[in-house]
Amino acid sequence: MQQINHKGEVMRARCQEPVIDVQNVCFHYAQQEILHGINLQVYQGDFVILTGPNGGGKTTLIRLILGLLRPGFGKIRVLGHSPRKTSPLLGYVPQSLQFDSAFPANVLDVVLMGRVERSLFGPYRAEDRRIALDCLEQVGLHELAKRHFSALSGGQRQRVLIARALAGQPKLLLLDEPNANLDAAGTQTVHELLRKLNRELTIVMASHNLDTLESYASHVAYVNHTAEMRCLSDMR
């Protein structure tokens, strides 16, 4: 359902169930509490930026939503289920991919990694390759499918990692500082790509560059052990 505000802008209604529902979540490593009393609801079609200082818990919160970590207290529901149950429906883009530059992996090989969970019982199928190539087309790198991954620029590598996440055909896309090591041009390209993807996907992204993302995102959550989320249209 959509609503129109006084400026004629399309607004997403909040009457549906949240696709991410974080309720009073606490998490600690050893004796150090990283997150305390986190309450956060993300709805279909949102583009949420998680911002805050280093060590404030942004990456930890993303890992909890992905089901890679479990809260010490509280509850997280993703698409109506526990994060571990819905993890195949989530696309994840890390800051960078740890890889051996001498390993002969081309761009298509990296994107196909996003199809692993759907090809557990054998080699990649023709359908997997078609989907991977379609995802490269989405991020504007179809012509580099056979290029060695290590030969790409930083911005191109991040777009390949986004294509890898899309290859799993996710319902939600989560990104952890995807522009951390990019120049201004690479950052702008990635942001424009995410704006297009947000037409079809709900996006949650950790980033320090709030100033450059305000025109793309719908909400911002300041995470510093606790969290507070605001609608950006209310702040402008």
C-alpha cells in the first residue's frame, strides 16, 4: 500500500508487518556489551542507513539480522521467521572480499558464488550462469564477466560483490560499509546502483557517509550501543 504526502511524494504505508523486527536486543562479546536494548523495524521497500562511530555496533547488528550471531537477550524476526531460517533469502555485501590475488577467479566465478546454496548437490547449472550474467548486467559489468577479479578497480569489485549477493535472488539486501575503500566516483556509482535496486529490494546499509546518502535513503538509524531510527523525510 502507498500513501502520498503533502508534497506529492510516494510514502510507504506502515500498516504491513515489518520485514525486519528487532525487539529489545542485547549482545555482548565476553564481558563487553556491544548492543543494548535495540528496537528497530524495517518495512518492505525501505532504504535504511545504519550510521554511528566505529565500535558502536553497526556490523554486529547486521550480523545479528543475518543470523551469523545470536542475541544474548531479545528477539529478531526476519520475514516473519528467525534469521537463521531466512538466511537464504538475504543478500549480503561485505566491505571487501578476502581472496588470493594469484587465484584464477574471474568475475563470473565470483558472482556464481551467490548461487552456491542453490547448487549444493552438483555443479552450476545453465540457469545459475544465466542468473549470474543477468546480475552482472544489473550492475553494469556484463562485459567484464571473463576479467580476472583482481584486475578490477575497487568500485568494480564492490559492484561484483553486489551482483554476487543479487545472484541468490534475495528478498532483502544488507551491506556493511560497501563504500569504505572507494574514491568519490566509485562511491557515487555504487550509490546510484543501490537507488535503482531499492525499487525492488529492501536495503539496510552500514555507512559513515550519511551526507552523500541522504537523497537515496528513506531512514537513518544512529547506532552507538543503542539505536534510534528516524525517517529522513521528517528531518529535511
